Amino acid sequence: MSLGLGIDTGGTYTDAALFDFTCNEVIAKAKSLTTRDDLSIGISKAILNMSSDRLPEVELVSVSSTLATNSIVEGKGCRVALLVIGRDYDRSIPVDVVTKIAGGHNLAGNEAEPLDAESAARFIQDHADKVDAFAISSYLSVRNPEHEDRVKEMVKKICSKPVVCGHELSSSLGFNERTLTSVMNARLIPIIAELMDSVKKVIGDLGIDAPMMIVKGDGSMMGEKVAITRPVETILSGPASSLTGARMLTGEDDGIVMDMGGTTTDIGILRGGHPRLDPEGALIGGRRTRVLAADISTSGIGGDSRFVVNGRKLMITSLRVIPLCIGATQMPDLIDRLKLAADRASRFTPESFDIDNIIQDVEFFVLLKDRRDPNLSDNDRAFLELLHEGPHSLLEANEKLGMHQFSFNVKRMEEMGLITRMGLTPTDLLHAEGSYVEYSAEASRIAIEQQARRLGVEPGEFIALAKKMVIEKLSMELLLKLMQEETGKDAEGVVALDLLRKSITGTEGKDFGCRISLNKPIIGIGAPVGAYFPTIAERFDTRLLLPEHAEVGNAVGAITGSVVEKMDILIKPKAGMGTSVDPPCTLFSTLEKREFDSVSEAARYAVETGSRHVDNLARVAGADSVEIKVENHDSKFGFGQDYDGEVLLEKHILITAVGKPRQFYAGGSCR
């Protein structure tokens, strides 16, 4: 073969990996800080940092990204007009303009009410020039998509704006969830288009002439033509890539994958060589979608989490800050300013303060954007003006502006996206002890010496205590994920949490202790995992796999996935006919509703047409040598041992097309 280039744009780092498919190995890799304002800058730097002369040989590029997830959580995206048919929707779904019109179907797929085509056409004409995309969601369209399809054709005739229907994205029941998914999809279309344009420009400038794939939330891949119409499927793309990368780098089919990045740690399960998927659909920003995605538990602790010392207490928070070691690399004078801060006598902070408002002498605030918001106080405006000169600590702002440091509402300005801060992080711990050094270790050491004095311990003790906090936090998140996976419920109550804490810390109670062992290995993905994960695996009596190239595992996963397309077809016997040997029935799919004289006839038709449909979808998505898999799942009701016979309630036929991108078969030899 040929070479593939995998790219993952995470919240903190952008990773790149050059993969040789003939040898099945990574031949070059690099990382760069993610540039959120313009992702192409970070992507370009990561690729250039590989310093490879083989980039022109790349025949396939694949990208995973947190862009879709972040955009939804942050409420970004284009203007969307929503048409709901036959039922009102959950008004908490964010949308720019909406109308409800008559129509919709019932569970049998029969028309519940005629479609109000006149109102639909009028709404489309009134808003065609005012929005960027249309979303259409009809009640029970998964039983009959006719009304959604008719309104979609109206949009196409009236304007050239993108339009998406709920039944095209999901075949599952759940009107509100399907409506939310269609709105999200429409809103993301220009965002994903911009990402793809940026990546194409970068690879073009670097002399790479290759098609591009995008990773979906289930870890599979799709071509750019499909991605531009179904961008919502890239939700959780980055975490899903870590599972695929873990499988490729270790060869393990079953394992617990812990991906520790700068902003978060993502925990997912590999079962039978595939990511374990959330059957209910991805949960994003507290809202349930109908996007098939990896079942990922995300913990707000990573290499950039914030350490806080207040009195004799050390705490770690999920607030993402810029590590001081990175800040000092970008700001040459930060070392001297840190030394001055360390020499000052620390001021008392009341323990009742919100943790985000507790002042740290070694923290500096950085201006992200200056917005003339009328809700800002004069003091906050003065602080933002000062930050135009460069990062400042609150004590420096106090001295320059003559305002008390508690008079600045930094928490609110952070929430508004106006500022961020540099501070002490787990990444600084590793730099200070020398176990992972990529930036300025001196800045990390100075800050830890100052914070250790405040805590009343030696620097070495401070590092050990802080690392212990990280390990225990990660261990708790791991067990909570596994217990939810095992029981289907969250671990709640004093007893459950007491058992978890005993097993994590190894402490004994008055009468009993607790030890939990895992029956799957832990696979560590991410740069700092060697510092924390060995202790976690030891506490849970399991193997730890830290594969070579783990620090770019997401990028490896991005380029080594497969193209996967699925179709779920439902066949239901006619009412009262389920006891018959081969009863007449109705077939429901995303393509149509159709009547048949027998279930066997419907099943043959489902396999034939469904296989053809998913095969076509996979090839449009960029696959070659497509393999079709068919699964039959019958739901039956039995009358017990004393009665003969069963009632067929329904038959689900799941048809899956799997294939590698066609460039994978270009041939070649291993160098």
C-alpha cells in the first residue's frame, strides 16, 4: 500500500499520525496546540512537526474532531428554520424560527391527518432568504416518511438551501429526539463544511493530493460528500477515534479505554473489537439525540485541569486553564513574573468563596476577546483593557489599576468567553518532576514551590499529593462508568460511594474493607498516561496496556477505521395475525412503508433492497470491497409450557455494510 494521514483536533492538542498500511505501523507522528479560532493553523503545525518527506505519498486523509460536539454545547451554528408536522415539539430545542403544520402518521404508518402543503410552502417562501438551512420533522415519520419527503421536495423547488429530514438520520422512535437531531444536523452543515475546506487547503498547501474522510461518533468513517449532509454524525468523533486507535495499537478486542487529554478524560469500552455504542443515542449538552455514537463517559479532568490551594486544602477542578509550562514558552517574561509572585506573601482568601474566585498568586489571565457587554462592570472593563497589554495576574491588576483583586468578576468573564487563565495543572506536575517535559519545566517548578509553601509541605510532597488526587479522581470516574455499564443505573447512595472510595484508596473501615478487580485490561491513550494509569491498574488488579504511539492514539484511530452504514427494517404482522405461520404484514423502513402477504416475503424483500441500499451508501461514503452483514431479531410472546405456540410481535432486520476506503487497496510494499 500507500500511506494514510490521520488527524485529530482535540480541545487542547491536535495530533497527526502518518500510517503505512502495508506494514500496519505508524511511521511519523507529532502534536501541536489546537488553535480554536482557526483550526487549520494547529492542523498545519501538527503535520509539519512530523518532518516527514513522504507527505506527497499520502493517498488518504481522515479527520476526527471535537468541533461538532463543542459547537452544539456552545450553541454555535447557522440559522435554521424548523417545520414540525403533526405534533408540537419540545420548545427547549434551540431553533431560529419554527412552524407547526397539520399532517403526520400513526404507529401503523397510516396518515393521521392530511399534510397542510399550502402552509408548508408559504413558510418556506417566507423564510428562504432569512435562514441558512431547513429541518423537517414529522410525527412517526419512521413509520412512513411520506410527509417529510414531500416537504423536502418543496424546499428544493423554492430555494437552494440545505434541507434535512428526521427519518434520514434515525429509524428510532422518539419525536423530540429525532427533531433535535435534525435541527443539530442543519445547524452544523456550514461548520463542518468550513472544517473540511480548512483541512483541504492545508493538505493542498503541503502537496498532499488525497481524498478526505471524516470520523463518525461510532468510530467508523464517511466521505466528505456524506459528511456535508450528515454532519451531526460526527458528534463524539474524537473520543470514538481513541477506541479505534486503541484496538489498532494493541490488537485487543476487549478492553477499557481511558483517553486522557488536556481538557477531559474519556472512558469507553471495546467489545469484540468494536466500540460499545449507546443504544439510546448520544447525550450532548444534557439533551438526548438519535445519533448512534460510542458510549463515552467524559470526566472533566485532564492535563489542563486547575489545581487550587486555599489555606491547608489542595483541590482540583474541571476548569480548563493554560498550563504555566506552556505559558512560559509563549511568554518569555513569565518566569521572572512567577518569581516575583512566589516571593510575595500570600493573601488570605475566605474558604467560603466559590472555588473559581479563589485567588492564586501564580495564575495569570489572558484576553480572548473584548466585547462591549453592557452587563460588565467598570472594573471588569478596566481589567479587559489592561489585558490588551498582555496576561496579568489579579495582584498585578490590583497594583496597576488600584482596584482590589476581589472587585473583578473573573468567573463571569470566563463564562462569557472573554478571558481564560494560566495556572498550575497536572501537566505542570509532570514537568516539575521531569517525567514529561515538552515546555518550560522551570515555570512549573517555581509555581509548585510557591504553592507547596502555602500548603505547608515540601515540593516533592506536593507533587505526590497532587498526583494522588488525580489518580483517585480518575479511578472514581472509571468505576462509576463500569457500574453504570454493569447495572444500567448510576451509582447512587452512601453505601455505593463508600464501597467505591474504600476500593480506590485502600483504606479499611471499622469492620471491613473493599477491593474491586477488573476482568478487562485498561488501555491508556494520551501523552501523560504513564504517570497516572499504572497505579490505577494496580489498584484494580488488571493489566495496563500503554501501547507505542499512545500519545497520538486518536489520530491513529482516525485513519484506521472502516466505512460502516446500517439500516434497521421493521416488519410487523397485521393486527391479530401474529399466531399464523407466515402472517400478512407491514414493512417499515427509512425508504418506505409497504404491505406484504407474508413475513417471509417481506423479509426477502428487506434483505434484498436493504443490502442494495447500504451497499450504495457505503460506496458513496468512499468504501470498496463492501461486506454485507444481516441480523434477524424476532420479538415473540409465548403462552408458557402448558400452551403450544407463540405470537410474533415484530421482526427487526439489521443490515450492515462494512468496507475500507478504496484507497486502502492501492497496493505497494513496506519500506
